[in-house]
Amino acid sequence: MRCRPHLAALHAAWQATIGDLAELFSVSRATVYRELARSRALVAT
């Protein structure tokens, strides 16, 4: 997903719901959860 950095930033700054982000990026809620988990894992390493 090319929008991964934007997704994590919007989730943190905008405090958007998972549903809002899924709709904004035209992906499923599962995809949003997965991408946020990957972003957190990258930050933790």
C-alpha cells in the first residue's frame, strides 16, 4: 500500500476512526488495521 505513511499520520494526528480511513483510502478496515500494525512494528525496531 503506497499510502502507508499517510495512513499512520492521519490516524495519529486527525484521530480518525478506522472506518474513516478505510473509506478515505478505499480499502477495507482489515487493511487499515494491518497497515497500522506494520507502521507500529517499523517504529518499534
